[in-house]
Amino acid sequence: MNLKAINIIEAMERWVPNDLVDSWDNTGFQIGDPNREIEKILIALDLDELVLNWAISDGYQMIITHHPIIYRPLTSLAITNHTSSTIHKAIKNDLVVYNAHSNLDLVPGGVNDRLANILGVRNTIPLSPISKLDNLGRELGYGRIGEIDELSFIEFINLIKEKLNVSELLVYGDTSKTISRVAVCGGSGGSFVLDAFNKGADIYITGDIKYHDSQLGYELGLTLVDAGHYNTEKVVLPAIKEYLESELGNQLKIEVLMESHVPRYIY
């Protein structure tokens, strides 16, 4: 018997429960029929036109993303912008769309654990706790901070490039220090610069570092690395596949799209 969308959603929410969705966030089951039978799932960071067309052309019935397609309240579904056009096309093609966003940032094994593990950061604790525990009594929070075997700055920068498969990084601050205590936060983590400093980080890796974030880091003596929003979150996509396969066995075909479809050029 084929699984239904609701079976897959219930499996996901055993890992990323709805009660962990932050107040600023809007995520979860967003489009489609909960009773739709599912054989193929496509996993991507975002639902954009290329991801949607891929799913339609290859016969996927469900798309799971990290970022929600419906983030702010909609006042109309008239096909006048990218979001409403994407939603209309997904509904027309009977697709189910589910997202796990802030809850996937917080949970063990989610975005930030995955990022820390890939970079070899161990003995981690949340960078910015939220005063909640998971069902095993573990503290939850945004970001992670922990230790690595001491490396020179250049050695650690090269490790980040290798592990995240990026050719360039934006670095703010002291580039002469040795690195042993590392803070990370997938996505836009500029608001946690002070947390990283207060917890004794030598370096803080995140994405979307703004001008005043970089100033604050410099004044505190904390080196900041902007590895990009996409590059610091894409690491969780294989984890979603691994989790669903462990929960649901081989009942589904699951594919992960690791590429960003936003053109980026250097001149």
C-alpha cells in the first residue's frame, strides 16, 4: 500500500514538531491533499520554478523544502507574482508541499548539528538556547558552539571551503589567530554574534552577515566567516532523506537537489 502525504508529514513531525516553530516563522504542511498517495519525494532548500518544474517533469508527488513558500500572509492568489504563480502551478499539478524551517534549525540532527558535524565541531551546545527541551531532555536552541583540534586560521578556512564545497568565503576580523572554539549557525545568523562572543568562540561561521554585524564582531575581537545562507543550510537536505528512509524504509523514492538555482557571478 502506498503511503499518503499525511503519513510522511506525521513522520517528519516526530522529528521536527510544530510546537517548535518560532513565532516569527510560518512553516509546515502548506499545499496539497493530505490523502494524496506518495511514491516519490523531491527535497530542496527552496521551492522555486526550477525545483517545481523538475518535480512535475519527473513525476514527483511531494516536495519537502527547508524554506517555506508561504512565509508572510497572502492577501490574494491571483497569478500576479512569483509566489502565487508557484502555488497555483503546484496545486494544478496535484503536488504536496511541506516545509520544516525554524523547527529544523532547532532540533538535534537538524541544520545546526549537521553544519557543526561536517566542520568537525564536537561537544556542542546550542549557541542561543530557547528555554525548551526535546523529549530526551536535551536543550534546544539556534546555532551550535563547540571545540575542534587546534588549527591555524588558514587551515580552518580551507577546511570550511572543502567541507561546504565553496570556493570563496567572506571573512571579517583577525585572520592571524589559531582556532579551537567554533560557533556556527546555518542561514542568517548575524543576530547571534554576541552569543558567539559570550560563549568564547574564536570564530563564528554563518551567512548573511550585515555591515553592523561585522563591526560588532571586529570590536569584540571575534572573527566572522560569511559562508553564505545557502551553503550553511544545504547540509541538512541529505539529513532529511536519511531520516525519512530510516523511518519509512524503502517505501519511497527520495531525491535531493543540492544546487542553488539563483545565478551568482563574480566580476
